[in-house]
Amino acid sequence: MTDAARNIRVLLVEDEGLVALLLEEMLSELGYEIAAHARCIGEALQLAAEADYGLAILDVNLNGVASFPAAEIVRDRRIPLIFATGYQQSNFQQPFQGAPSVQKPFNKAALGCAITAALSCSALDAV
Amino acid sequence: MKVENACLLVVDDIAEARYAKVRALQKAGWSVNETSGGEETLAFVASRPTDLVVLDTMLPDILGTEVCREIKRTRPDIMVLQTSATFVGADHRVSALDAGADAYLVEPAEAPVLVATVRALLRAKSAEDQLRVANERLLARTLELEALLCSAPIGLAFFDKAGRCTRINDEFAGISALAAKGQIGRTFKEIFPNSASSLEMLLGEVFSTGTALRNIELSEGSSAASRHWLTGFFPVRDASGDITAAGCWAVDISERKRAEEHKELLIHELDHRVKNTLTVVQSLASQTFRGAGLDAKVEAFENRLCALSAAHDVLTRGSWRAADLRELVVKAAELHGASDRFSVEGPDLKLKPKAALALAMGLHELCTNALKYGALSSSEGRVNVCWSIEGETGPPRLRLIWKETGGPRVETPVDRGFGSKLLEKSLASDLKGTISLDFSPDGVTCAMSAPIAVCE
């Protein structure tokens, strides 16, 4: 377990089961624990508001519905987030255009980099 | 009509007088016909080419002044020189000129005076003829342009220096859902309140610089209801070259714009789905093979998948028509975290999708190999990628060279892996070119050569 990963639990928002499985596997290898997994926008909204997590990884498109409303809840709770998506960042809705993201498909290293960036980003916010 | 080729008619009922005038005019070089009565004269000018009539006033059947009036009514282009030995008073001359005669000569007139008067009248007629022909031509041109203005499938309008509309067709007026009628004299601010500022700027530029502006896109409204036009602005100059007006053309391209936007959306949507599918494939491979002592293989597979996906990104940015070669190389370096170790040189070049994907995969293998065994495995090593178009002998070819320097001593691999195979077989065939991979001890060099057809 890396230092960064210590005690950080992840909210996973991903509608594709196999992709979620891949993410869980990579996260566990990187030393993170899954707090909760949302498969649709309804679950995402609820878990984003109620779950106990220190980082959220969100797919942008949940069965054709954008996940931005859930992302807003995460942001309002001042919890760092990452988008994991096949969309290019220019397609992100405001205010998430500059948000940390990882392009699907990605390898463990790229995911790790994105997480580090998101966590340091929010650490800077806190200053 | 040329003055010297004019056809003349001398009218006099007294044979001697008529003969004297005919002789004088024939000697001056003109072709001359003669008649002796009013009816006969009117019949003659109605049927035979005549440019000028020397018309005596005292005729046996109709008074010469009346004959003149009739000629001018039916053939205003024929010149009439009224003559008389009988009516010589001022009032006679006045009434003859008022009846339409172009000049009045009191007889007997000396031959040179008659000839000079006829010549003067013919000169005036010739000038008038030229003017009339020019006028007819101008009118025909105007009618052509008017018809073009009415039936052209593009909007056309002209504005004076004050920005007032001097001419506008229905198509142009339709842009603001107005009728062309009633727009003349109004300023473009009144006609197009929504685009006034951009129009003012563009017209101002045409008037101040005198250069035509082409293919300028103007838009109005937002999102779904927005309208777009392709427009052009051009100066209208007078004979001395001064700009007197500015013209403007406009084509409604709203439909095309919407279709383009829709296509962009579809491409991005498809791109997104492909990425998702690739990730699912990645997950499947991971679930299937990981833990069976194949972790390194799975990782290599994942990295190839990511390289393929990155090439898709570059192609999507080019709407899947072409990918920028430099961007492909830079992206490959970035994916391997080695951007600062690369030097990249070459002209701007767009590759077709198939060649771009193949090359991206090839670059990925080279990067991976360099990281594991080559220049990028040491802290000092560098990679130089350069390309050019060469074609002094034969058809032009794209030549790209990957050259590693400063790395550890290179050993020629005993057993060629998938990377080499991909480069030497698959890439070569996709590029319809040749690849040579050289494991020389001071650094790997890979030289590719492909026909220019792989470029956009």
C-alpha cells in the first residue's frame, strides 16, 4: 500500500460491469479500497451524497445519462474526483472541463497518475 | 454608320435644282438617291436605307415641313436638312426646325456650304448612333444582371458608402425574412439589426482597403435555431478606379452546419463506444490471463490497447479523415512518459487513418523496446524521430527514421518477438512500404519508407 493510498476509500461510478471489475482490480493493486459502487445515475446520486469515501471515480456516460449531477455532489462535499471515460475532455460539461480524467482504455500506471493528480489538486484547494 | 458611307436622299420637284444638289453630294463621295414628291419620299425612306434627307419645302403634293414631321415620327434616326428658295423668312425657318428638321438651308446655297452642312449633320448622327448602340448594349447588360440578381440562388446586395442599400435581391432580403421591395435606401443596421456590427466592420474594410473578402461565416441565434451564412464582400469601382459601392453575397449554410455538427457528435459518440469496448476487452484479458504467470503479457497487451486508443484520439480530432504525424509521435512519447527524451523533426504531414493506426502501433513497439533495452532504459539515452518527403528519383515517398542514441550497447535479439514482427510485417504491409530494423551496437535505428499515398 502506498502512502497516498492509506485510508482512502473510493466511490466507483461505472455502469459497465467488466470495466468496474477492471477498475476494482487496478485500485486494489494500487492499494485503494472500494467504498461503494454505483451502476446507474440514481445510485450515483444517492451514494455520492451518503457514502463515506475519500475519492470518486466516475464514468461520464451511465446508460446514456451524464454523471455530472453526481459529480457536482462530490465536488460540493469537497471530495476529489476523477472521470474515467472514452470521451475526450473537450466534451466535458462546465465546470468539469479541466477536471482530472483518465482516458479509457487505461493501464494501472495512468490510473495511478490520475489519482495522484486529483489528490494533490484537492490538497492545493484546501490550502 | 460612318460619315463617308452614308446613304443620302435629295428631294426636289424642280429637276435642275435637284440635279445640282445630287451632283455636289455625289462629288463629295456619297451615294445619293433622288425623289420629287412627298408621298414618293415617305415610301422611299420606309423601304430603303436612308441616313439623311435633303428636303425641299415647296413640293407639289405635301408641304416639305409635313414630310419632315412624318419622317421624324416614323424614323427619328434619319437626319433632315430642310431647304427652300421660297420660304426664306425667319418664321418659316423656325416652323421647319420645330417640325423636326435638324438644320435649314436657304437656297440657292453654294455647293461647298451644302456639303459641309450635310457632313456636319452626319457627324452628329454618327455620334448619336454610337451612343444609341452603346446604350442598347448597356441596357442588355443591365437586364442580364437584373435577371441574375433575381434568379441566383444566393443573396446579393449592394451598399453605398453611407451603408445604405442600393440594390438587394429577394434571396438576400429573405435572410431577415423581409421582402426585397422597400429595403432600397435603408441602412444595413435597419435591415439586419442582429448582424449590424459585423456587417459594418466588413463593409468598412472593403471601402477602406478595396480588397474583396471571401468566405466569411456569419451566424445568428443560438444552438438548434441558429442560422449560418457563408458571405463575401467586394468593392464596386467606377471608371477612374474609385470605390463607389460595396457588394455582398450570402449563402445560407445552416443545414450544412447542422449536418456537420451532427456528424461530429456521431464521431465522438462512436469514439466513446469504441473506447468502452476496448476497455471491456482489456478487462476480459485481465480476468482471463492474470495470475496464471502471464501478468507481464497482460500488461504488454494493455499497453498496446492504450496505444491503439491514443491513435484513435488523434484521428478523432481530425474527424477520422487524417491524423497529424507529429501528434502521433508526440503522443507515443507521452504515453511512455518520455516526452523530454525525444527530438522530433519533419514537415507538417497528415496521414490517412489506416497508415496512422499502423504507424502508431509501430511507434509503440519501438518505444516499449527502447524503454526495456534501448536508449530510454538509461538516463542518458535519446530518441530522434525525423521524416521527410523524398522523390528526386521516381514518385515521392515518405521516409521516417527512428534513431536511438546514448543508450546501453545494443545486442541483436536472438529471437524476434511480436514487436519486431509487427514492425517488419504488419506495419510494412499497412504502409505498403518497407521497414528496416537495425540493431547496431550504438543504438537501434528503424527506417521506414512508404509511398506518398499514405498521406492525406
